[in-house]
Amino acid sequence: MPWIQRTIELAAQPRGFHLVTREVVAALPELAQIEIGLLHVFIQHTSASLTINENADPEVPADLEASFAAIAPENFPYRHTCEGPDDMPAHVKASLLGAGLMIPVQQGALALGTWQGVYLCEHRRRGGRRRLVLTLWGETAG
Amino acid sequence: MPWIQRTIELAAQPRGFHLVTREVVAALPELAQIEIGLLHVFIQHTSASLTINENADPEVPADLEASFAAIAPENFPYRHTCEGPDDMPAHVKASLLGAGLMIPVQQGALALGTWQGVYLCEHRRRGGRRRLVLTLWGETAG
Amino acid sequence: MPWIQRTIELAAQPRGFHLVTREVVAALPELAQIEIGLLHVFIQHTSASLTINENADPEVPADLEASFAAIAPENFPYRHTCEGPDDMPAHVKASLLGAGLMIPVQQGALALGTWQGVYLCEHRRRGGRRRLVLTLWGETAG
């Protein structure tokens, strides 16, 4: 199968961790044809990031948000403050969490564990829409 | 060469950082045939993770465990506490470290630096066996 | 197109975050021929790492350095101290940031966002030259 590459825009979200597994999968109908492969998800921003975490209890994303706010606090003596107090901690969180995820594809679906989901980590209060580049490739069953 | 994808289960480990390079390589005899390629290692859990770090001095994994326990402490005011005091910090550490690693393959072997090894990071006291999805692809010499 | 794999050495840098996007791209003239693909950048060391972050304001890398020095401080009670006070925090930072980056390739160029750049994160005072393994593959336009 040829490589698939597609850019999608996620709806603007408030600061926090937001499950987007469904949006990512919905953008890739070709996933169903891949027997063995990989999906790369990349966010083209430096104040938001991506992670895989527990997809069931809504208290988990709330605790992730609180934990990362403690690890990269707003009240640190940053020099880069021209874009507001949530900008530089957003950059620190973006490097802690990362701009990309690679997910194995197996028999036409993402090979995530039962409790794993893909999160958009929005680190700004008003981050706006976020752009993802999805790259999918692998072997078809045929 | 066709893509290789294989699921392996790692033996249950106590909380801490455990070298598993040998287990990963042993599961992939096809590695020897790949001239240029990549290996993706993915853990299907959200309270354990994977990292690459120093493979020689056993004090390094002990210090990594202590450091990550300080960065994501158990005594933080988490809401998600129903699965025990080590569960939510485990999720934070899983996002800090990540669920996947990509390693270059060169002339039939992993192209790790001399001091690099693959670690299973077990964040629970009793995490049980952990499942890895290994995906290998590349060019053969022929 | 065949896979491209190339090892490059980055010049020695002082401790801190250093933009290396230009060095990475310059080592891969074949990038221009790839219509859809991926570039993997891997550092073969455990006391330096790679990240993607804001490429414009020089205060951002200064703040990243200060932030990671606070998250993984030198004055933590490490056991592994034989290689100097900046060695064990370097290993912690290497695991927080990661040894590898995957970047989508689109129409002959890296599909980075406008403000994204590739950083070498040098965690030692005298880390010396650092070795990167670049692996590039994808589809040509033809």
C-alpha cells in the first residue's frame, strides 16, 4: 500500500489533557486495510503536545494537568514572558511530553492496550486549533 | 524483507528501572538480516513505560527510580486514588517517559551507543507481566 | 527510494539547548526527493538528548535549560556520583527528553511547524562531540 499522509486540525480546547483517539482514527479510513504497520502522529506546535495515557477515568486527565502544572510551574523565574505566564511552562511541558507518537498497527486497527488512549495536551489557556500530521504506512493483508 | 511484528510478555518486575535489551533482541532473530532499518518497541500499558539509559552501573537505575519518584511524588493531592497510592504517579511517569521507543537498526544489530540499554520502567509495586509490541522493518543486504 | 542511514557528529557544545535543525537537514540531500516519508534522528548517548521546541527567541532555550535543571537538580542525593555532579542529572534529563525524534517529511522537506526546531540538549558541562544516527525513508514523487 502507498504511504498515507494527512494533516488534520483539532478543535480548540481549554488547557488540559483531551482524548483524541477517535478524531485520529476517523481521519484514516485506510487503517482498516493494514495488516502490519505503524502510525505516526505529530503536532506542529510547541505549546501543546501528545501523550498516551489511561482512557477511562476522567479524573486521570485532571490529575495529569495538575501534575504537569506542578512540574513546570508558572511561577518559575522565566525570561521568555512576552507571550504571557502560561507560554514558557507550555514549552517545558511540550518537551517533557513530546511532539510525536508512534503507534503500532495490527490487523486493521491501532494496537493500543485496553486502557490506552491518545491525548492532546493543551498547555495554553487559549491555544486555538491544533494541527496534526498523520503518517501511516505498512503491509496490506493481500 | 516483510515487516515483522511480534508481541512479547516481560516477566513481572518490582517497581524500578529494569534492563530488557536482551529480551527484546532475543525475540527478533530476523534482526540479523536487516542492513538498514528501524525497530519500534511499544508497551501496551499506562502505569509502566520504556526508556533508553546507561546500561552499566546498577546505581543508575536506582537513581532514576528515586528521581522519578521525586518528580511525580505519591503525596500529591491526586483525585484518581481508587487504584492505590502508586497508580496515579505511575500514569504521570508513563507520560514523562513514554510508551514507545524507536531504535535504528544497522548491519544486523540495534544501533545503540556503547552505554545505551533499553529499560522497562515499572511504576507499580505489583505491576505484573507487561506486554510489548515489537515492529521491525527495513532493507536486507541482498 | 532506498533507505538512507547516516551517522553525523555534532560539534561539542556547552551545557544547554542548541538548535541543530540546519546540521541535520544539511546531512541529508536526499530529503529533497521524498514526497511522503519520515526522518528518525537518534542520539547515541545517555547524558545528552533531543527535543523539538520554539526556534525563534533565544530566551526559550535558556529557560528550558533552567527549567530542566530545576526538575532534575544536581543537589539530589544520587548514588551514581563517580562521574561528577552533572552526570546523574544528565541521565534523568536524557530519559525525560528522550534519545530519539521522528519527524514527518512532506514534499521534500521536514514537515515541522513554523516555530518548531530540533534541539540538541547537552546535559554535561563538557559533553564533547555527540553522534547522531539519521534514518530516512519514504516515497519519491516519480
